[in-house]
Amino acid sequence: MFSKILIANRGEVAIRIIRACKELGIHTVAVFSEIDADSLHVKLADEAVCVGKAPASDSYLNIPSIISAAEITDVEAIHPGYGFLAEDAHFAEICESCQIKFIGPTPENILLMGDKMAAKQASRKAGIPTIPGSMNVVEKKEDALKIAKKIKYPVIIKAALGGGGKGMRICHNDVRLIGAFLTAQREAEAAFGNSSVYIEKYIDEPRHVEVQILADQYGHYVHLGERDCTVQRRHQKLIEESPSPALGKKLRKKMGELAVKCAKSIGYVNAGTIEFLMDKHENFYFMEMNTRVQVEHPVTEMLTGIDLIKEQIRIAFGEKLKVKQDDIKFEGHSVECRVYAEDPEYDFRPCPGKIVSLNLPGGPGVRVDTHIYAGYEISPYYDSMIAKIISAAKTRKAAITIMQRALDEFMIAPVKTTASFSKTVLSHPLFQRGRHSTAFVDQILEEMRHIK
Amino acid sequence: MNIKKVEEVVRLMEKHNLNEISIEEEGLKIHLRKGPGGEILEKAVRMQSPVLTPHVETAAQAPPAKNGRNTVEITSPMVGTFYRAPAPDAKSFTDVGKTIKVGDVLCIIEAMKLMNEIKSEIKGKIVDILVENGAPIEFGQALFVVEPS
């Protein structure tokens, strides 16, 4: 097993990785920016190296600094966590060339799945259903019209290099399409420096269901079931659960097998997640693949009893996957609430600042993954997620009840958080019935505004 | 990190029989110079990361005096290994008691097999050297104590 690992991340995921390393008897090295000197992950690691000033580009994204830190502490491997350099193929390559094991997939895996169109083409080739649409970038408005006719309205125009809702336009007819097509191209050029757009069928009020897979270096693949991440606000996940209330046994088996097929077809190694969009008629389509461990991995761990971070480390070390698909049991139900330091009363504006008092939930069926402590200063330089509260029980109803109780126990001052809003979501009849879609949070916010 | 770029530049030098080459592009500055024996003498590669959020640039090195004397600390701008001299058997760049001026090379910090010369941004006298030769250093670590003149 590795004797020393550097964690190229911060916050709760850095602590998560340190915990797995400690349990495996691996010596840990933390990196931190100047402003994170008092961070919990620095306190918990065996060694810590300051890698730069507060801005992520100077520190957590500063490849020379991080590789240097790895070299002076003589580590054997780097775990990138999620975000930051986790899906940076260049960084993965540099680790390889410096003989430091990158705990994750190969640079080729990362590159392929990082390109949305290439990822879609690869899945299509592997026989995974993909959202009907253009095979390539759409150059001319005449082609746009042809494609829209073929796949039928409504359609969505998306930037090939895009994200964050920019360069996206939904159209319901030919009249709208031309104008939208040209506008989307201009927006894409302005936002991403590239006007390339493609067209897909627009799936109205979809559900977001993703499947976790693990693959070792010897061609063994397993899936660990799905997670439902439909509760989102502006494409930011708020609540996740496993299993998905929208899936029956047959659909679960089918999606799991297809996810494995997808990963196998590109020779994927280590942990990964295939994201699907599901429409109202149980049709599902490949959306994208995340070539890293994800924020919401705990719900899968609670359900299957498998420690995903330890598996990542073992796979990277060259061990064979011990668990077989038939051994994996999905017991009960797990829900996760992400807690953001944002004020729901003021359009979720971020609330950095010092935490004066804090009480974290506990008791049976509760797990808390966090880096915050009383006296800790939440800095404005990084994302606002400060904790994940996870519940697990025999049934979905029980898991929700435990989560509501846990959210009541979560007390923090004077920082404002989204904990109370999550409670509102959990008690909504649509969520309780498991009938919600990605439009759900906006609906609730709309209802709340009306009540005001 | 642009090891490949540096290698490319070295190849360019060999190909066109150049003695010195300086290349600058966004985020990267490479300066290579050949010594009389043809060996690459001076290698300085500086990565300038784009600043995403505005923050106050602290001019080199801040806190004044601990023991009544007016001193400042020169801190490390990068992570790496600290060397007092350009080569194992060469003379140290500077010593305690020596006077330094702006632009003087104080030490080398090796990062990813590249030697980075750390130049002084102040004028004064070296009062203390806080790090051992060959020791690993982190960003912001105090290296020299200087009495500015």
C-alpha cells in the first residue's frame, strides 16, 4: 500500500481523504493556501505545506506549487478530491511524468469525457442511449432547421464548450429557432471564445439520475447503484438520495449495466459517475460522465457499505477489485443535504465570516462530513458548501424523518445557511412522494415568494 | 508546468546555435543562457498565474522588527528546495553580514528540477539566514532577515 499521499484539495473532501488514509495506515500531506492556515484539514494531516496565496489559481490550482510540495514531502501519490485539479488531464499527466500516482482515471479518460461532444459520441458508439440531436457542431442555420425537424420540438441549443447555462436556448418552433441559433452562437463566442453550438432534444422537467462505477486496472467493473440528484437550484445540487424513488428494480439493473458498459468501452479506471437525464416516461439518456469522486458519494457508501475513497486508493495502488457485482447489496435508503453558507432569505447570497457557535447533528443514522468548527472563519475565496449531512435508514420515509431531525439539531451562528430551506424541501408533498423534477426547487421558491 | 516548453526552447537554441534566448507569453517567461562550455547556465522560468479575485499584493516581505532592530523578512515565493549556492561546490550567493542591493541573487529554489533564482527586492544587510542548505520550503516561509538600509 502507499506509504504517503498528498491531498491536493481543501475543506470537507480533504478531511474525507485524510480519514481514509489514516484508516489504511497511510501518512498524509495537506496543502493549503495562506488563508487556510487554520483549516481543519491542515490540523488533521501528518504534514502540511503552504502552496500559495488565497486565490485558488495561486494555490489549489497552482500545479508547480502542488507538484513541488509533493516532491519535497516525497509522496507516492496525489488524491485530487473533486473540483480544482481533479479533472485536469494536464495535471494527471504531469503527476505521471513525475512518477507520482494520480489517484483517479487516466489522462486519456479525463480528456475524452471532458469533451461533451466526444463523450456523447463515445457513449453512442457503446450503445448507450443519448439525447437525440446533432452528431456534431451545427454550423449553418439551415442545418439547425433540418435537425429540429428530425428530432421534433422542443429543442435546446447548447454551446459545445459551455456550461453554466450560457449559450443555451430553448425553442419550440421554426420561427424562434433561427434567431435563437444565431444568438446562442454569439453568446457562446463571448462566453467561451468559441461559437460552436450543437442541438439536442429538450427534455422538459427531467430527473437527474447518476450511476456510480468502480473499475480496477485489470478490467473489472462494478456499479454501485444510482443516486437521484434532482433537487437542484441553478444547477447546484442541494439534496441527493440513493436509491432513486423514480427507479424500479428493472430500470435500476438496466441503467447500472449500461453505465458499466459505457465505462468499459472507454477503458475507464478508478471511480467515476455516469449522469443520465430521465424524462417523464422513464426514458433515460446519457448526459455526461464525471471522471472523479463526487460530492454526494456518501449516500452510495451508506447504502452499499463500501468505502469509495479507500477503493480509489486501492485501485490506484494496483490492487484488484475485491467486490463482485453480485456481492453488492443495496440496503435501505440514504439522503444527503448539502449545507451552503448562503442566505435563502436574500436570494442565496454567500455568507462568509466567522462561526461563533456551532452544534453538529448526531445520533443513529446520521453522518456529518464537514470541515467547519466553532471559531472557524469561512473565507470568501472558495465555494460556499460548508457541510454535508447524511442520513440512512431502512426506508425512504425513515431516512427523510431522520434528516429532518438532524437539520433541527444543526445550529450555527451568526452565519446563515441553507439548512432551513432544505427542511422546507424535504417536507414538501412532491418530494415526499418522490415525484419531483429539476424544476421543483424553483417551484418552491415561487410558492415562498407568493406567501410573502 | 511547461517542462515540454522549456525542452522545446533548448532544442531551438541548439538548432540555431543561440547563446541566449528569452521568451515571454501570457503566464510564462523563459530565459535560458549558455555558459562558455555550452552548458545551460541560467534557467529562470516564472509562471505568472492570473489573479482571479482582487487582493492586496504584499510587497515582498513585511513584518518589521522583533528585537528592536529595524528588520524585514524575505519570504519564499514558491514551494521547493532551498540552495545557498548555484552548485554544490560553488560559493554561496550571500552570507550573514553581507550587503545586498536590489536585483542581487540571494538563493536558488529548486522546483520540479528547475532552478529559480530568487532576487532581492530591497537594499540592506543580511542579519540572519533562517533555512538550512537543501531544506524543503513552503510558500511564504521566511528565508532571510535583512536590515534595510
